[in-house]
Amino acid sequence: MAKKIFRSTMAVGLWVLLLSAALFMGMLYQYFTDRFTRELEAEAWLVARGVESMGMDYLDVYFLHYPPAGGMTVGQAVENMNALKEKGKIRSIGVSNFTLDMLKEACQYGQIDVVQPCYNLLWRYIDRDLLPWCADEGIGVIPYSTLAQGLLTGSFRAGMEITGGRRRAALFQPGIYEKCLTVAEYLARIGEKYGKNAAQICINWLVKNEGITAPIVGGANPAHALENIAALDFELSAEDYDSIDEVSRNFCSQMPEYLLFFDTRTKEDFKEERGK
């Protein structure tokens, strides 16, 4: 009799536990559903305000500049952007700083039209996988930091004090920084043949790279903008294009595999941190 009572009590207790767990999971699901709904509403409001402030009806491209964090998945982030696209607020969806695996995952939830990776003659990790995959899939590639935060302009010298955010960048670290300067010096020597500076040689090379749709090139003033435009009014010889490519590849082959431009941690460092 005591055993039957004990078993009945255990059965009731188990059902209560299962029901409590189900209730908790339901509340948790509702919490995250409400949270992501609020985030989508906030994002839609921000996009609408941005479009209105520019006097436009929509954004041509809306970028997710970094992989989602704070509990949001890649799928949820892309679905949010799909909702904005369906409302006519954006025309195209872009992602930035995504690995190839992240990009493939994002493509499962919506059409990704363009990617914005870091890419320049000193930073060519995407040559291995992302660039050829995008070419095969018809996804545009619009890289940033195409002049490596000024390192490829020829304006930096050995012994110069590195200030601001550049102090956190991998390419500006002692030992690597000096090797970067040798690449910039090589570009300057090539430029002398064409009456162009190192930055213009770099931009011209990028534009002629078949895997690149269009490089993002910055400038601190109108004179820089005009110099950038002048990078397109000449033709690099096949020999010079290939020699630049070779110097660049030799440099990059000696680099550790960094994931982010403004970070000195390598891919292995990130793996170790996730494992802890």
C-alpha cells in the first residue's frame, strides 16, 4: 500500500514538474518573441526615420554590419531585414564581417545581395573562400578599409607614433607594421611609372580585381576625393598588376589569421575563448 502511494505521489510530482517546465519554456519563448518583436519594431522605426531624414522613400541597401549578438540568431536578424524589405523600406540586404559559414547560414533565411568584408592588399583572407563563393552565387562584394586605414597611402613612416583606434589594429602592431610599410613603398615605386601615388595604385588594382564589385574608399577632404577619382584614369600593365598581386600575397601568407581589422586576436584565439 505504501509503495502504491509512493508511486502515485511520484507520478503526480513528475507531472507537476513537467507542467512547470512546459509553462516556464512557454514563458521564455513568449519573452524572446516579444523581445524580438520589439527589436523589429524599433529597427523599422529607425529605418523609417533615416529614410525620411534623407528625403527618400527607401534605402537601396541595408547592412547588418556585424554578426548578431545578445541572443539574436543570424536567422532572426535576416528575417527582420526581410520584413523591412517587404514593407518597401529597403531594396537589398547586405551583411558585413561575416565568415563564409555565417553567410551561408544567412542565405538560408533570405536573399543576401551584397557583402561588405575588410579587404585590401594587406588583408586578403576572403580570397580563400568567401570571394570565390560570392562570385559563384552572384553576390556583390563591396569591401571596406581598402587602403588599410591609410597604411597603403604611403603617408606612414617607421617610428611614427600610432594613435587612436589604429593602436588596436593588427596591422599597426610592432613587427607587422614595418612589413606593411614595405608593401606601401613598393606601390609608391610602381606609381612613379604612371605619375600616381601609392593610394591610387592600390585603388586601381582593386577596381580591376574581378571578384570586387566596387571598393569603398574614404577621404578626409575634397582633394582626397579627387585623387581617388584620378585612380581610375590610367591602366596598370598586366605585368605590374601581377607583380603587385605577388608582393601582396607574399605578405599575407606570413600573417596570422586575424578575424577583425581592429583586433589583435586570431581565429584560434576566438576558438579558445569560446571553448572556455
